[in-house]
Amino acid sequence: MFKGSWSKKIISKHYKGKYVPVHYVDHKGVPFGYEDGVVKGYFRTAGNLAIMIAHVMNASKISIIGMDGFTLHSTQDLGKGKNQHCYGKGYTDDAT
């Protein structure tokens, strides 16, 4: 799979096999969906986009391993200037 806006010339320079072009819009505020061959939403990461593509392709099971949310802090340290989210923005501030 390659981003749909990449030219065939650029792709063929680096890859000789068959591929599927994936057309997507990735902007904050865009509702998640699939319309007219275009995956739409605000994905932020390639992993999130991959999950949406699997959904659009009617995957019967999607397993997610190793996504953000891990911490190096103890449960007691969470909420005391430390937080669960690896980006440090406080999205998941407690041990739950």
C-alpha cells in the first residue's frame, strides 16, 4: 500500500511489485469515514490509519499490540506530576 497521491514514477523507482494506492484525508475535525474511495478522519499516526484501512477492508478481527499508553511511572506517581500517556500531555492521567 502506498499513499494515493504518490506518483507511479516515484513508487516504481523504489518498489517493483504490485501495490494498492490508498487515498486518504488526515485532518483534525474531519469525521471518520470512507466515501468515494477515500478514507477520512484524523489519524495522527500510521498505526491509526492502518486500523481504519483494515476496518474499511472488512477485517473480521483487528488486534492492536504495543500502542501508546505504556508508562515508566508507578501507580503511586501518576497524578503527582507524572502521567500515563507517553506524550506527556495528560490524556490518560491516572492508573485506570
